Amino acid sequence: MTDLSRIKPSHTARAAFIYVRQSTPSQVEHNRESTARQYALAEKPCQLGWPKDQVIVIDDDLGLSGASMDKRSGFARMISEVALGHVGIILGLEVSRLARNNADWYRLLELCGLTDTLIGDNDGVYHPALFNDRLLLGLKGTMSEAELHIIRARLDGGIRNKAARGELRRGLPVGFVWGEADSEVLFHPDEAVTTAIRSVFERFSEFGSARRVWLWLRAEAPSFPLQEGPGGQIRWVVPTYTAIHHILTNPVYAGAYAYGKSRSERYVDENGAVKKRMRHLPRDQWSVLLPEHHAGFVDWTTFETNQKRLGANTRPGPHRVGGMVREGSALLQGIGICGHCGRRLSTHYRGRNSTPGYHCAGKDIVEGRGLYCLSVGGIAIDRAVAGAFLEAVTPAAVEAITMAVQQDRNHRDAALAQWRLEVERLRYDSEKAERRYRAVEPTNRLVARGLETEWENRLRDLAGAEAELRRKEQQQPGTIGPEQLVHIQALGSDLPQVWYATTTTDRDRKQLLRTLLEEVVLNLKRAEGHAHLTLRWRGGAITTLDVSVPRFRPQGLRTDEDIISLLRRLAVLYPDEVIAGIFNRQGRKTATGERFSANQVGSLRRYRNIPRFQPSAEAPDGELVAIRKAAQILGMNTSSIHRWLADGFIAGEQVTPGAPWQIRINAELQARIVQQAAPDYLPMLEATMKLGVSRQTVLQRVKRGELQAVLVRQGRRKGLRIKVVDQQSQLFEQIS
């Protein structure tokens, strides 16, 4: 910096800025010589004529890259001061310290030229307002940006070349560790960790659902391994659904090496700021994918099959079949196809008994109203499809039952193995805590007390795990003898008995059905009185069935007899205007296709000689009351009565759908509404997790009387409490 001709008194009257920057925190920590040289520039302005109190060192951007202005508060502050005309000169070790991006660099040059601000480095002092100096500074900025590009290209090329050989060491998921060789990947040396990972794939091969695997681990496995960062310590925690799904979708567990699964992108947000985000790429866009790179928990073919099953579990789009089986009783859920438009059939449930039915979601506009392609009850259709399925699989029933028994035993053995490994791990932790406690000096009580507390906690965990292991071992069923095996085989020969048994859930039936059936095309011919079913089996075989359905009844100018019959029942309880509202809510029409009014109901009633409603002069006996009165008796809001009535907890009575509800107040109902529930009654969330079903299924079972429930109406945790009994496999109880 020997050229002083460009420094004027107008420059020395303003501040001198020293800009200090290192690209990464590692450079700040280890490359101390470069940082020291930059701080030493603070003496240069004093030699050039600036007072020491006007020298300002900006080191806010230490550890930040100069590739952009984003997050560089020091550079932004310097730009602002230059624009205000408060800066006489900017000094840096080289121009690359100021910016490695031409957009930021030329912006600084433009402002310096407008405000008569100098720029200096080791080669000299430049005035951006002069053409030659500006040209030279622009060339230096371009070379600085090109230098950064070359450095990045070299590093990225080396990384990609090493990753293409499978030798780039990156973080491995839990269950794997790096070996001594360049590309060697080994299983984790802890047997408990590898056993927990293997149980995930074993259970998924059976359940076919990541959520059901997670629920099984929550119920059976004591804990699950979690790795704290790449190469970090293993911590045993409660399993989460995210961890299970990550294991099932990570190709590393299938023995593959993958690199470049995501890409960093820059974008402009709604505030105009430049941000970065990571975008996950589809598999065909990954940079490197090397199957059979190392030994995995499953092979690559099994991994591909698992991905297809996981993809089929999601809600399918239009004109596609599939989806995960649910708890409802409709057998064709997910595999039913409309024979008219080809859309996937939707399921619905009606009535107090939740009778299943099917309808096509595609609506056609008819006379200004949207009408479904088809809507039909599902009882007869499900019965016909189940009969065809049982007829097809009866020859393999004996073998299937035997395999199911062995599979159930394998489940229990796997759960016991998890608990035995858990006990072994906790025993080691307690012995380790004991050795640490005995190794400390007795006089050092501050340390001894902490180690003693840790030892006691480990012993308490060990005792709890051993007690749980003993309980599960006692619940383990005995070995199946020859007589019991004969009984099982005899049961397998009568597969319909197993299919319709109460112990066989709707989910099991639908899962069995999907093993052979790909789709069922339903073509409804209502006028002809039957539905034509086309069953397409896996492998290409086709079966056709005809199922009888109710015909449409022709409409005339005479009111339907069912409306007249309903009117006779309602006229005893309600006036004409209430009956008209009930008919309209049910979608009933007059003989001419119009909505009912009170006058029309009265005319029809008089024409049919139906007596008019006469309110009773006697006071109600209090047994059957309206919802408002029931809310007063039970001490609840009417909205709460409606909610528990819809959920099935409170039973109501209607003369017909659409009529006002009436609640029968008795001792049984009042006993189910309590201030505090017994300990064996669980909240709804815990009950759903323990039973492995949805909230709607629990409410349906309460409604049918299969589960006992009480309503806690006060306190912080008010709401339904469900009594859940731990049920064992009834198949073995029937055998014994």
C-alpha cells in the first residue's frame, strides 16, 4: 500500500473500516495466522493518515462464507455506512475477504464510486470511481468468484468420485458401524441393537404396515435403540413411528450404499430474502446407488417389495385401488371398482348396527341434483365375495392354520427375546454403576452420593424389567401337543367356521381377501334386480357373480305406503308441522315430488282418517324425556348429550330417523356418568393404543356393548374412560 496519491483529506476525515473474515469456524480455530494478519491491518490506516479513534474493525462475519451476503451482518453494516458516506477507506487482506460473489462485489464498487470511498488491499489503494481502478477491482472480484468455483469443483469432484466407489464415510443409521477397510460396513456389535432392528423387518413382513409394527413394539418391546448423531452413543428410548418408517425406507438396511438423495436449492421467499432448502429426490435421481455394497438386514428384493407395500398403504388416487385395510366390516374396502365409471368405490355405514354399503364418489347432475353412479348395501355382496374366496382357498386351509399357530408362537418368542436382551443390558448397566460407586473414595461424599443414586436407579430399572419378563413368561402358552395339533387341523378343514368366528377381526378377513383378490368390479343393474360382480384374482383368473338387490319401485300419483305407515306412528307423538320437518329431513317427497308442508301433512292425515296429535294433560313420568330435560337431570349441556348420543355412549330413541331424540333416564345411565373413574378404566388415547384400533372402532364397540365405558364429567381429564381387558388368544383357549 505505497500509492498514497489517491488519499485526500476528505477521506481521512471519515472512518477507516478493516474487514476481517474467515470462511468457516474451523478456519477461525486452526488458521490463526491468517486471522492475525487481518487484525494487523488496523495499524495501516494510522500510517496512511487516519486517527486511531476513526479505525473500525468489523469482525462480525468470522466463520461465514463470502459466497453471498446472506447472514453476513458485518458486510451489510459496512454497505450501509458506505451508502451514508461515513467511510473513507475499506481495507482487507485481499478482495476475496470482502466478497466472493460478483453481485455483492459490484454493488459495493458502485456505492464506493458514488460516495468517494477507497478500497485497499496488499497490492495498493484503489478508487472505484476511476475507470482503470474499477476495471482492475472488477477483474479481481471475478477471479475471486472463479477461485471459489474451482475450489468447490475440486472438493465436490473428489467427494463424488469417492462416493461412486462406496468409500465415502458418512453417517450410518443405527445398527451399522464402519469397519477398518475403506468401504467396509459392519453390523453393530451390540446384539440387542441388531435384534431390535431385525424385529422391525420381521414384523413388517407379517403385518404389512409400519403403524402396526410401531404399535406392536410399543406393546411388546421394552425400548428401542436411538443413535445420537453419526457414530454417537446408543440411547434406548420408547419407539416412535418416524424411527420405524425410517428403518423400513432406508436402503442402507438392505445392504445398499446411497449418496445424493437430497439437493440443496436456493429460492426467494415471500419477503424477498434468498433462502436455502433441502429437496429430497426420487430414487432415479440419486447420484450413487450401489446395491449389495455390504451385508444388510434384508436383501434388495425384499426391500423393493417393502416399498411397494408401504406405497400401497397410502390413500390411493382416483381410478386406483389399494390402501391400507381399516377396521370396518366392508370387505371390498380399497378393492371395489365402479363398473360404470371405473372409480374406486367408497364405503359407508348406516343404521344403529353400522350396516356396510358401497357408493361411487363420482356424481352425475340429474335434474339439478348430484346423484351417485351407484349406491348399494354391502351385506349380500360381501357374503357372495366371501363365499367365492372360501371356495377357492379351502384346499390350503389346513396348512394355513398350522402356519398361523407357528407364527403366533414366533411372535411371542420374539417379544421374549427382546425382553431378555433388555434385562441383560440393564444388568450390565447396574454392575457398571456398582463398580463406579465402589471405585470412588468413601470420603468423597459429593461424588459418592451421585454414584449411589445412579446405582439405585439402575437396580430399580433392572428389577422392573425382570418382573415384566417373568410376567410374560408366565403368560406364554404351553407347547402344542399331538392331540391339540389334530384339533387344529380339524378346525382348518372347516375354514368357514374360522372365517365367521368372533375372534377373526374384520381387518384379518380383508387382509386374507387381498392375498388372492386384486379388485372386484361392481356393475349395478337396479332395474333388473341384481348386481353383476367381476372378481379378478391375482394371476389373471376371472370369476363372475350375480347378486340379487332390491328393485326400484315405480312412482305414481299415490303416496307411498311406507310414508302412510310412518305417518300413523308419528301422528300419535307429534303435530303436523313437526312431522313435515321429519319427512323433509329424511328426503321424502309427496306424490307430486314436492317437499312436505304442515298443510299437506294435515290433508294426507285427514284423507287417511288418521287422528290428530293431542298433547297429554298428565305430567310426564320422567322415564322418557327430551334432550333438554335429560341435560337438566344429568347435569350436562345439551351439546354434550348430542355428542355422546352420536358416539353411542348414551342410548336414545327415535320413532323414525329425523324425529326428535328422547333419552330414557334410568339408574344404569346415571351410574355410567361419574365424578371419578376406577383405575382399570383407561382414557380414550391409551385404550386405542392398547387395542390397536382407531377411536371410531372403540366407540362402535362401546355402542354394541362389547366394551364397558363411563363418562367423567368433571376435572382436568374429563371425558370417556374405557375398560380394556387384556385378552389372550382365544384360539388356544378353544384348543385347550
